[in-house]
Amino acid sequence: MKPKTKEKEYSRKAKRMRGRMDAIEAKYPHIDFTNAELRRDMANYANLMRELVYATVNRDYCKSDDPDRMCETCNCWKQIRASTM
């Protein structure tokens, strides 16, 4: 009896992924996607962008580091803490 494999499933998945990759590559014909340094830099850039968004949201979220001081437009955890005391 031949053991069951997921060869067809993985082949379909690989084909779909290759199609998506080809579509992205077609949008940017002047970029060499086989360049490992470029891919690494783009991954680093994406991570930095995520961190920047997180830092910006946190910066705008609360204006005070003092847990007992709420600003006039407080919408952070301090408001919940104050309402439960």
C-alpha cells in the first residue's frame, strides 16, 4: 500500500505562491527580487515601519508616565483604573 502524502496539496500551494510572487515581480520589473541584500533591507524596513507605527501610537496614546496623573483627553488604561477605584 502506497503511503498517503500531501504532494498534490503542496504542489497546488507552491503554484499559488509562485503566481503571487510573479504578480508582485511583474509590478516592479526594474527591481531584482533575487538580490538577497535587497530582500533583507526590505524586511528590515518593514520591521522598522511596524515599530514606528507602534511607537507613534503609544506616544499619542498617553502623555504622562505617572500612573496617577491623567491628561484631559485620557483614553488609556488610567481611565479604566480610575473608574474602578
